Amino acid sequence: MLTGISVVRGVGFGLVVVAVGGLAATVVPASRRGEGLALLGVSSNLPAIVGLPLGVVLIDGIGFSGVFAVGAVTALAGAMIALAAPSLRVEQAWSTPLGPVLRLSQLRRSAVVFLGMAAGSSLLGSFLPTAATSLDPDTVAAALLLFTGTATVARWYTGRLADRVGAIRLIAPAVVTSAVGMAGLVWLANPVVVTIAAAVFGLGFGAAQAATSTAMFQAAMRNQYAAVSAVWNVAYDLGLGLGPVAFGLAAAYTGYPAGFAGCAALLLLTLILYRRPAAGPIS
């Protein structure tokens, strides 16, 4: 029963994020596409920042069933708002299938880079509480809160900056910043270093979210936006799923500090796969 509910929820969530991403890229003017996509990302990050601690608080008052009921009502309220919103007429051809979209080199490389970034981001929530056992739990919680907070701010700012200087230029600095933050987690016994490292990684990850998504949409035609949204979200989900599995297997042999150092090195290696291609849509 629980597995079936999870599958249905996952399908619905996947449909929403892909559809909304493609729609946002279509209706936002090209000159402000980076900012529009970044604001969409911020709206998806805020529930994680607010909802996770709020859920913990509500569990003590209304229990797990009550928290799930609140979540269901919230989702239904969102659906009602979507139905009540005015319809937008978007003139475009039928969406292109994934095959032609994956032939766009700028899109493929951006997706590969972001897959690595997403894998790195999944390690903080999955392993930092376990790895930093010598630290106070409140310190670890603060580090994770800073990670999500800085990622949200960086995503918004980078989206605006991408409209002015171009998204491609921002990908490498975002990856390097994240690698520096990940490398800082080697000093797991130092609360100050761990906290700063989590915040720095968040800055790089949020910037990478905005820069890669904007670069991918800039490389595509309007009738390819839905497919581009799907590719970016698949890269995100693959990174979130594969990252903890690979890190857990490696850390069992190397230990957590070496595992974080190796992840930082792998993030930098993704830039070798990324060469700056010619900008602009490719049909």
C-alpha cells in the first residue's frame, strides 16, 4: 500500500515539475528567462526550508497521520489555485521528443555537470549527520539549514546574473565553489569549518541549478522546452539517487573525510567533460 502511494505521488510530482519548468521557459521573455527559472526554483526550495522543520514540530502535536493529512490538503489547495488561474495561450508546435534534444551538445554537457552537482548535494543531508558524530546535533542542523538557505539565495541571484552575462560563463565558477565547499567537509571535527563549508557548497549548488537550467533552455528551440525540462529534472533525480549509493559504498572503504575529498575532485572532473560550445538554439 505504502509503495503504491509513493509511486503515485512520485508520478504526480514528476509531471508537475516537468510541465511547470517547460511552461515557465515558454512564457517568460527570453531576456529574463534566467531570472524566471530561478524564481521558479526558489519557490520549490522554500517548502523544503519551511516544511521540514515545521513537519517535525507538527508531529508532536498532531502525529504523523495529521502531518500527512496537512500535506494532502496543501497539495489539493495548489491544484485548486492552478485550476482557477487564467489560461495562457502559448502558440508553439508540438513538443519535440527527447532524441533530438539529447543531440544538443550544450544541453548534454550541462546535464552531465548538473548530475554531478545533484549527487554532491544529496550527500549533505544523507551523510553529514552520520559523518560528523563529534559535532553537536544543533551544529549539524545549522549547517544543513545554511546549505539550503545559501542555495536558494544563490539560485535567485545567479538567474538574474545569467540574463546579463550569459549562463554558460557561470557554470564553471559554480562547480568550483561547490568543490571548495565539499572539500571543507574533510575537517569533520571542526564545527566552524563544517558550517562554512556547507554554506559555500550551497552557494555553488544554487548557482549551478540556475546556470545549467538556463543554459539548457538557451540551447533549445521553443518546441523543445518540455523535453529540456524533463532532461534537467532527470539529471537532478539521478544525481539524488546515485550520489548516496556511490558515496556510501566508497566511504565504507575510504572513510568519510576521504569520501568528501573524492567527491570534490569528481565535481572538478565534470568540467573536463564540459567544453564551451557555441551559444544559441540548435534546431
